[in-house]
Amino acid sequence: MNILDNYIKGEIAVPETMMALVSGGIGFDNLAIKEVPVPKVGPNQLLARVDAAGVCTSNIKLIAQGSAHTFINGWDMKKWPLILGDEGAVTIAQVGKNLKGQFQPGQRFAIQPAVDVPPILHRERYNNNGEGMSKCAVGYTLGGHLAQYLLIQEEVLEGECLLPLPDESMPYFSVSMAEPISCAYSAQQHSYHIIKKDPHTPRVPHLGLLPEGIAVVIGAGAMGRMHAELALRFKPRALIVTDLQQERLDNVITNITDKAKQNNCTLACVTPDQLEETLNQLSQGAGADDIILAIGNNPVQQQALGMLAEGGAANLFGGLPKGKHILQLDALAVHYKGIKVVGSSGGQPSDLVETLTAIAQNDINPGNYVAAVGSLDNAIDVLKMIAETKIDGKAILYPHISHVPLQTVDNWNGRKEQAFLETHLTTGNAIKRKNHV
């Protein structure tokens, strides 16, 4: 059995210590890759090996706010440092005594990081003993994926956020990518239309984008590109994607043109100066049935509201910063045209389940959105790249490989992942060879 086969199929020997991305307070100066003890498993807990971890943009807000962040709620990060990482793929390594029979070492899972239950453990560490808290989060006060091992606490299990895979042969990166993709999946489920075939038939509600409609995605960053590919599930007759950067539009053309043709959908990728003319041509002047605003820009969002067709829905996926978050709504368009404005933030376990299934069925290719791969010790550099908008896509880090420089990739897939792991996987914590604090 070679080292990769042994990693996938062999018994997991858990060490005493592990490497992890640890935050001890506000700012990048309080971030470090450290050697820390592997968490001890309680009777109602699980220990999981982290096989792949994504680096999420939401970590930038946590780094900036520290203990003031809603999910942290006063937790003293200097006294009780946090392990970051809300996206990943895990394999069960150890099972608490009360959970034996329910779980087995070697089982693979994804974790929904937004846990809709109040804190159960360490309530004294939160403001007012956690009173009033309705949720907590993995990668915040619950152990995160940017580590070699992750403690799956009672909160995750009670919230039913430990989710089995539809296919246990799914690549590790695909499972990790399911969480960010599920945010786009959830957002599209928040759009809705009232369908009435003729004056004598009842109105029927439809969740999601309008089938045979005109869909527009504004902003072709990684999340916007995910939206574009997911939009094809609803079979719009035309899909328009717009962005200032031609390189992003070329990426969309390369990755989803064939899929659009298979769905009998006209795909148009245009710069903003061409958007209104293209929309008028494809809709014959009617406007857009669905607009997904995958960009947090106030003037752009305001302008988009005026492009909606009768009964159209604008989805404010890209959040606006406080102080620039007020939009004007045309009440006459609401009254006479029935336009709708919807939005969402994050997802729930059901969204992650559906996204895992969509990935397994090739409704969306997660490899289209992986921009770089590397080892755990690249995590801080990746976060700085995100903060400086120097990476357009996801970085996937593999916590159990030896140190490698971050590598830019295109069209990442299971075959490439396997070759990468075969080259860099180690039997020990080889990452410790780097001199981290």
C-alpha cells in the first residue's frame, strides 16, 4: 500500500500535537501557524482529520473585529486562542464513547459551519455567559479546518451540521468547495416568482430563477462565476454575465459555454458598458427576470433595480458596507410591475447537502473556482492576498502535506489532487520543519 492509499484507507494514528492557524486577537500580527495539542475527545464528541481546507473571505472580518465579532461575542482570544477555517473536508479519526456505533473511524463528512444552536461548552467565555446567542460557528469559537485535526463538538452534532457525502469517493477539494458554493445555492433559492399561465389559472409560487427567463449576473468574481454556473440549473433562455475584467468573462466563457448550449441557453459575457444594450436585445426590451448582484457596490446595485422586468427579482448577494447600504426603491415599480428585492447570507445544512449532491452530479464543477493549492503554512499569505484582492478564486490547503509554495492552478480536479498528494503527502507532521512560532 503506497502512502496515498495508506492515508485514504489506513488506520488514522493521531499524534499528540498538530499544526494549526491560530488567532490570538485583532490583526494579522496575532495570527500564527503553531504547533498545538491535538484536542482530546469527550464522550459526546468526535475528532476528525482535516483532509483539505478552503480559506474564506469571511476570515478577514474576524481578523479585523476579533472579540467584537458577533460569533465571538466577547470571547477573550488572547486567553483562549481560536483555530480558524470554516471550509473543509474531514475524515473521522476518533469517536467519543457515547457515540460509538453511530460513527466509525474512516467515515468522511462535510461540516456546515454556521451552527444554529446556542453555545453548549464554555458559555462563561462569552459576554453574559452566552445569553441571547442563537448560533455559533466552526472556525470561530468552535474548532476550525485550518489545522491538521478538528474537534467536532456537541454544538455541531446537535445542530445536525455534520453531513455525510453522497459519494465517499468525492475529491477532498470538492467537499471543501461545497460550503462556499452552498452560499450561492442558498441565495438562488431565496429568489422567487409567481407564475400564472393565463388569466384563468391559479398563481403558482416558484423558488429560484425563472425557467425560460432572462438571468443576469453582475460581478464575475469567483462567487459570481459560481452563480452563473448554478443559474443554468433553472434553464433560463438567456444568461448575461458582466464584469469590468475581460479575463473573468473569458473564464466564464471557457468553463460554462458547453453547459449553456446543453441547456439551450444563450450565454452573453459583456462589460458593463454593453449590459443594457445586450439585455434589451435578448429580452426584446422587457428587462431581466432575475438579477444576481454578486458585487457589493451601491451605484451598481441601484442601477440594476431599474433593469428588472415585470415580476423580476433582484438578489442582493454582494453585501454593502455600513454607511453605503441604503438603496432607493421605486414604489411604482413594486406596485405596478411586481418587482422583488431579496437577499441572503450564508446557508444552512440543507443547502450544503443539496450542493454536495449537485457537485456529485456535475451540476457544478468546483474545480472551476480553485485558483491555488498549497500546504497549511500558506494560510496567512493567502489571507493577505484575499485582503489585498490579489487572488481571484479559492485557495485549497492540504494540512497533511509537507511544505510547498502556493501554486496557481487552473481546472483543478480529482486526478490532479491525487497526483499532488502522492508527491507531497507525508506520514508525519512534516510542516513542522518550517520555523513557525
